[in-house]
Amino acid sequence: MPKNIDGIFTEYLLQCGSKKIKLTPDRIRSIRKYFKLTQVAFSEFIMVGYETYRSWEEGRRYPSSPGYAILLIAEKYPGIFIKNREDLIKEFQSLSTQNEW
């Protein structure tokens, strides 16, 4: 993740977590539609299995911490997300496996 924006993302995610901002199926769908992608394409874009992503949009499951973070950043900072997508996703996945998230 680029060093100059690391604090911005961290602060934003902490604020969202402390306010318990919920990602509803409609909100998740709207994030995907912003990028003009199908469910299959968007699940690949955010590096999540299609069935997992589809269950989020259908409200059967809710995103885990890394998925939650990825969707919030894609929604709030789409330009930065597109440019740094792979690095951001790896960073959130790494935090999750280290139990720091």
C-alpha cells in the first residue's frame, strides 16, 4: 500500500468499524455497479470467489474483515482502489491471517 495514504485508509476503516457501518446487499451491489462489472467479473476483480461474492449480494453471508475493508475502500476511494487494487487486497489479507484485523 502506498505509504502516503496508509493512514487515511486505516483511519477510515477504524471509523467505519467503530460506527459499525453495515454493508447491505444493496450497498454491495451498488459498489459493483459503480465499476460496471458483472458479479463474476467483480468477484475476480476483488479476488474473492464468485459464490462468496454472490452470497454477499444475496444477503446470505456478510463479508469477512478483509472483504469488508476491500469493499469500503473500493466505495470510498475508487480511483486509488483501481490503481493499487492488488497491493491493497494483499495487505488486507495479510492483516487477516496475522489476526491483526
